[in-house]
Amino acid sequence: MNLTLTIGPVVSLIAGILILVMPRLLNYIVAAYLIIIGLVGLFGGGNFHVR
């Protein structure tokens, strides 16, 4: 069985869990998420795969 993960859904899952646990971190989590997705988009991070 092959398992392929991309960074976007993994980061959003972690961010969602952290927001549920600590709602005050929402601003920081959203900012970090946007920065990470922006960097991945700029540098072509679509080549990262976990098998």
C-alpha cells in the first residue's frame, strides 16, 4: 500500500487540532499556516511525498 501525503492537508489538520485545544492561538496559527503555504507555493514544495 502506498501512502502519499502533501503538506497542505497535514498542516491544516495540525492547525485545526491546536485551535480546538487552545483557541487563543488562532491568530498565530492562521498566520503561520499562511506563511507556510506561501513558502511551499513559492518554492514548489509539491515534490515532498511520504511513502
